[in-house]
Amino acid sequence: MKKLIHDPLSLSQDIVSISKNLKLHAFARYKEYIKNDMSTEEILHQLLKAEQYIKEENKYKYRIKNAGFPIIKTLDTFEFDHNRLPDLNKDVVMELATCKFVKNKQNIVAVGNSGTGKSHLLTAICVEAITNGYTVKFRRASDLVTQMTEATSERHLSQYIKNINACDILFIDELGFLSFDAAGASLLFQIFAARYETKSTLVTSNLEFSKWITFLGKDEQMTSALIGRLVERSTVLNMNGDNYRVQKR
């Protein structure tokens, strides 16, 4: 039987072509990972490790993009300043960054005046969660209500709620900056009710809980029920303090 003789250049091109078709990015660049003194097992191990890293990195990038953050923020750029934020406990924040709260289906609410870093801090925690393999959706409260209103008019609200609640963490930013009528407040309540004890919800607000009725349709009963579902399994971060943006300027 005649032994097949492969042209080295043709063989190399074929390896690259097959690897690309199979979406094996490290194998397509296999020459970068091979050294002359490596055994077959070592070469295979090196390529598999590289492939695993690339796939995990691509998943991370996809989850970051899919989250929809306006700006990516990380914990290492957040300034824990006791003089500026006297009631914010760094140890509590670092515990939240381990993302055990997601597994336990707990919520986080950051309450404080404007410019104290609420959005920055919760975005950073979300980024940690994404690093740990969880999925996140970011929505400004006003955008969320607008989208739900449109879904209602197009008669697919239940599908919208199902889709947005598929994520492990729903981050609702700037709750309290704009007021909602009774219909808008009712839509928000449906989101909180649907995620109650099943998924984690993160919220930032510039108003303390006692003032939430002022922007939630002035419905005391519904406001109380919404806050109750959110806070029952929550870590509340008191972020009242000096406005960082004004202070920095």
C-alpha cells in the first residue's frame, strides 16, 4: 500500500481552513502555541487551554455587549472615600462583588443623592457577575417603562416580560428621576413581581423609600407592595454623600 505524502504547505492550509470552519480559533493559529521540544500531549493540552480561554473571552464580550451598559465601570476605579460616603460599607460591597447574591436570588438597592457613584458601583458589580458567567440586562427606569408601554400597545407585553426576565440580573437605573402615571407604575410593579424570589434585581434611586410614592403614580398601596417585593431580599446601600462629579470639577 502506497503511503500518502502530504505537501507541508497544503497540509498547514488545510488545518487552518478546517479549524476556521469548526470555529477553533486557537487551532487555526496553532503555530503560535507549538514549541519544538513539546510532546504531542503537551501540544494538544496547550491548544485546548488556548481554545478554552478564547471561547470564555468571547462569551464575556458577548455578555457585556448584550447587557447594554451605556459605560463600562469596574470596581478598581470606584473611590471608596469614607469622608465622601460615610454610610457606605466597603466590606459589604466587596461581599456583593463575589456574586453570591445572584445565586441566592437577592437584590441590591443603592439609594443616595445625585453624583455619588450609584450607577458606577452597581455597574461594576454587574461586570463582576458577568465575569462569573451570569447574564445582565441594563435599563434606565424611564426606558423600561417606555418599552413596556410599547409592548402593551403591540399586545406582546407578556413576551417582553418573559424575555427581559430571562437574565440573571436586571439592573434598573435612575428610578425616581422621572415620574410615572398609574399605568407606568403598574408596569414597573409587574417586573418586580415577576422577578420576586426568582431572579436578582439591582436598582439605583435618588430618593429614599418614603418618597417613592411621589413618582409611582401616587398609589400608596401599589408603591408599598413594590417596595416590599424589592426590599424583602435586598442589600440596601446608603450612598448619600458629596456629589463626586461636582467635587472633581
